[in-house]
Amino acid sequence: MTFGGTVAEVILHCQTVLMAQSDEIKWHLDGIEMAGTVTYPEGDGIFPAIIFVAGSGPTDRDWCSPLLPGSNGSARLLAEAFAEAGIASLRYDKRVSGPNGMANAQKLFGKLSMQSHLDELVAAIRALSVLEFVDPTRIVGFGNSEGTLHLLHYANSGQAPALLGLVLAAPPGRPIETVLLSQLQFQLASLPGGNDMMRHIRKATQRFSTGQAMEPEVTLPDGVRAVLASFEAPANLPLARELWQESATGSLATVNIPTLVLIGGKDIQIDARADGEPLQQSAAGKSNISFAFPEKANHVFKEEDRSLEELSAAPGTGYSEADTRLDQESLAIILEWLHRHFGR
């Protein structure tokens, strides 16, 4: 599906120039307090709404990570843009992210799983759906990276309230193991001994795939060993083993609600061709699913002018720094799609 009009024309058409306001809300899941930020237009009204689902690890409600510089998260910027266009939203911290993440991690040690993430999403959607200014019949899920997998599981699980549609931003079209290896290959290719490093990495990941410990070669760079070790951390191990062979392709094929798939041309984690092609194949013949590949968008849909080679040398930069901004082509595509489906 193609999206007509210039970026400026689409944004001008979609936005109703309403002011945004935000409140924090809290709810409980299994005895643990969860929190999120609701952003919505000023004035009276019953608004359509978005539920944001963050990516992997310690990524917080704004799509910022303590492992990366900056606090200018894409989810907050998107929420504000949506409110100005007449759309409410909720973005929430997973129980092991945000200000209470470390304390909650002790309570959830070894219990993190795809089901625990789905439970969090169910609770967050229900918290959003009961707000007096939200139309519970017009809620769209908006996930980034790993968050897209949890949204797909929700959409296919028959949970209530049902989602009106999905925006899947940077969904993995290949198993997570394959995505990880391609990322490391890309980053190590230009280094002396990069091919030997990849040979050791593949041996380690092959061991993990058969249920063994990775036991990475001690000569591998500390950063690479840390990445591999993160999959074997006892607190993450059940989730990591579930994720290892998971991709969005199988779940996407069974989704029957309107779905927009976005992969940025400057994404060094999810590839427009290597991930996009299997996703398009899985959606073949399904008129409810559309695809867009904004040229300058990075993994979190910020505008990026650097080359892929430059980005691979500085992964994660350009995500949340103060001078970063949303990719305007991506924003236009999303707003057009949302207004088309919310207007039904």
C-alpha cells in the first residue's frame, strides 16, 4: 500500500492542533505496582487511543534505555503528536524497567517470560480502556521491536478489550537468534579478526540453541561477551530461551485486524529486506496488512542522516539524545493510517 501526499500535507490534514496534557496513572499486577503516562487532548471528548509497548530489556515507557544516552524518547514524542491530532495514549513501564525496575527485578527473578509480558500488556490495556475520556472500542496497539511480538500475541489471544488495529514498528521478521547474529556480523565486519570472532560467536549461539551454556570464547571483545551473557542471565533465561527462535512472521499471518508494519531504512537492528521480505511473504493476500519503509527512519523512528556504516560504528546513538527528532515521513504515514482507521 502506498501513502499519498507530501509529509507536510499529510500532517496538516491529520492534525487538529489540539493541546496535549499528561497524567500518571497506576495499577497493580500480581502484587506489583505498575505505572504509565496518559497523554490526551485538552477539552471534553471521548477519544480513540493508543497503547504503546516498548522494546526489549530495560527500555522504559518513553522508549529510553539507561544503557543509551539521552531522555528524549520516541514514545513520548509520538504521544504528544497523537494528542495534538485528537488521539489519547498510554505508555507504561514494564515491571523491570523504569524507576522501580531494579526492585521489581528481585521479585520477578527467573519469572520473566512471554506470558509475563503479555500479562503486563493485558493489565495496561484494561487500565487505559476504563479511563472516562477513552473509547474502549477504538484502541490501537503500537509496539516497537520486541514489543511488536507481545502485541501480536495479544491480538491473537482473544483478550478483551479487542484492539481495533496494530502498528508494528520494527518487528523482527527473522528469529531473534538470526537477528542478533546479523547485527554482530555487521558491527564486526570492518574489525581486524572480525571473521574469526563471528566463528566463535556462532559456536556459542549454536550451543545455546541446543539448550547448553554459550561459553563464549574469552578472546571475544567485552561488549560482545556482555551481549551474549545477557541472554543467559538467570533473571532473563526463561524469556531469552522463548525469544531465541521467535519472530513476528507466524503471528502476523494469523492477524485479522488492520495492521501497519513499519521498518526504517536506517534501522541497523531490523533490516528492511532481510526482515521485511519474510514479513511480506507471511502477509501475502491479506488486505488488512500494509507495509511502509520510511527512508531515513532508524530503529526508534527518529530521523537519521548518517550512513548505515556510520551507524554501525556507533550503535544506539541517535535514539534518545536531546537533539533527535521524530522522522517526519514515518509520522505522516502513521497519522494517515490512524485517522483512516479511527474514522471508521
